[in-house]
Amino acid sequence: MTIEPLLKAIEGMSTKFLAAMFDTLPVQFSLIDADDNVLFWNLHGIRIFKRGPAVIGRNVRMCHPQVSLHKIEKVLEYLKSGERDQIDFWMDLPDGDEERKVLIQYHAIRGENGEYLGTLETTINITPFKDITGENRLGDFE
């Protein structure tokens, strides 16, 4: 996509609409710039991994526990170098008396010439999907 149609579309949207749209996406996401600083994230109040407003502008390493920093370093190294464009992790996390399966994906954001611009981190609770079988082509709305 070229930038002009995107900018034109965004100009026609209110900030209220954009904020609601980002929080409606069926995935939690964080945007990280090429210098590893957090730019933005959605679903502020109900995130699986909580973040406060002070995180904006901070280095992404400050958002992760010390025990996982070596993995974050490796993810950033692979994405920046172009060795990988996506890296996936999944884990089981407590959810009250239950456990939920969480999928975390890191996607390299690249410019038109393939240059590294940043990282999109997505998190989704995939527990509801684990029992899906067959098809439901028309949806479950009636």
C-alpha cells in the first residue's frame, strides 16, 4: 500500500473512531520503533500483559521481565537483520482456576525497500480456538 491512500483515509477518521477501532481488533498489539522504543499499544485496560502509560517512549526491554530479556534481544536481532520476519511463542498462563493458551507473535515492520522500521508484537488468547473442528462458513449469528 502506498502512503497517500492511507493518509487520506486516516484524515477522514476521528481520533475517537481510531482509538475504538484499535481496541476492537481481536488481538492485543504493541508497536515498537526501529530504536526499540514503545510507540503505542491497544486494549489499555484489559491486556494480558499490562502496560501503563509511562511505557510510551521507553525501551521495549523495560517492559519484559529480566528472565526473558535474552529472548527479546534475540527476537530483535533476528527481525532487524532480516533473518526472520516473524517469530512466534506460546505459553499457558493462569486465568482464575483455568489456564489459557496465549500466542505471542513478533512481526518485522519493513519499508518499501525491505528496511527495518520496527516491530509489531501481537498477543491473543487462543484457548477458545483449540476445540474448533469442522467448518462454520455462515457464522453463528442466528
